[in-house]
Amino acid sequence: MNIVHYSDIDGKHFEGDSVQGITGRVLIGEDDGAPNFVMRLFEVEPGGYSPQHSHDWEHEIFIHQGEGAVFFEGKSYPVRAGSAIFVPPNKEHQIRNTGDGTLTFLCLIPAGPPEL
Amino acid sequence: MNIVHYSDIDGKHFEGDSVQGITGRVLIGEDDGAPNFVMRLFEVEPGGYSPQHSHDWEHEIFIHQGEGAVFFEGKSYPVRAGSAIFVPPNKEHQIRNTGDGTLTFLCLIPAGPPEL
């Protein structure tokens, strides 16, 4: 068994043309012996956003803190702490922080793609 | 895509000899088209606990709210909001609420076993 608090893991910061104000961490993955899926946590600064992209694996997302919007197929949907979002494979998506505080969410993916 | 807030899902209550004060919900599963793994959320009342059991699939757990203890191989480990726990297959485990408020955690499993 492994137990870790996310604040004890060094974050990887993402900043660029398509992504702003995102810090990511792998909480549970291949290094823990997890055989099937990977738990990552992302923090998004106010005004920040993830890339608008698609890929051939799904996301299972849970909003831990804050509020934001999920962009999907041309529309934007509000989410808040306690919201769960299933993004099917090959569908363009993006998450934005629309609140005043940090938006913190889990995003789980199947094993195989890059973990972060 | 599906978006749901956990509070909008009817919970299934568990109470018995081996489990106390637990309410479970499937947030993302087969009905959503999730192909690989299942996101469930559990609320544990103060003093409540999950069964002390083992099974041949893993858990990936994230504490959303509250504080508790994970029992694993004869020892008890404290956890709190923001903790992630990987429980390998075939290892006996249990979660207890050791705080004054509700303990709320995600527990993800691979597709295949009963979702709840």
C-alpha cells in the first residue's frame, strides 16, 4: 500500500501557448504497481486552462476544490467541487478555472499513455 | 460527455455487522460508457467504517473531505483531505472515519467487479 498527500509531491508546471497556470502531479501510477489506471491531480490558477485537445483514451475527472468550466463540443459547462465528468476518447475538451481561488481536480486515465 | 454532481445521485446505504454508516454512489461507470475503470464516492458518518475485506482487484482512493484511518496489514494509517491511497489486489483493508465530520472519499476500481 502507498499513501501520499498531494501537497508532498513535487508538481510539474505547464505554461505555453495552449496551456496556462497548470501544475500536475501523479498520485498513483505505474511506480506504485497500479496495473490498470493512473490517478493524477491538477491545480489550475485563476484564469488558467488546460489544452483544448483530444486523444484516444478517456478521462474520469473529479473536482476537488474550486469552480470552473468544461469545454466540450463547442459548449461550456459549469463545474464545482463535487462534480464528476466523463470525457470519452477522441473528443475535444478543455478545463478552465472560472473562480477566484485555485481549481483542483483529479483526472484519471487508463495505463499506457504518458502519465503526465 | 457526462457531468454529474455527487449530491444529485441517490446514495445506497450500507449498514450491517461489518460495515457502519456508509453511503455509496457510482459517479462514472458502465452506464456512462466508461470502458476501463469505475469512479465511486463514499460518505462515512463519524465513527463509521467500511468492511475489513480483501478482493482480487485494486483500489485507488482519494480523500475529498474529512479525516480518517486506513487499516492495512495490521496497522492503522491516518489520512485527510488530499491523501491518495493505493490498495493492491488481495490485501485486507478498511477505512474508518476518525473525525467529527463526514469523511468523503473516492474509490476507483477496474471495470468488471460489481460497481457498488
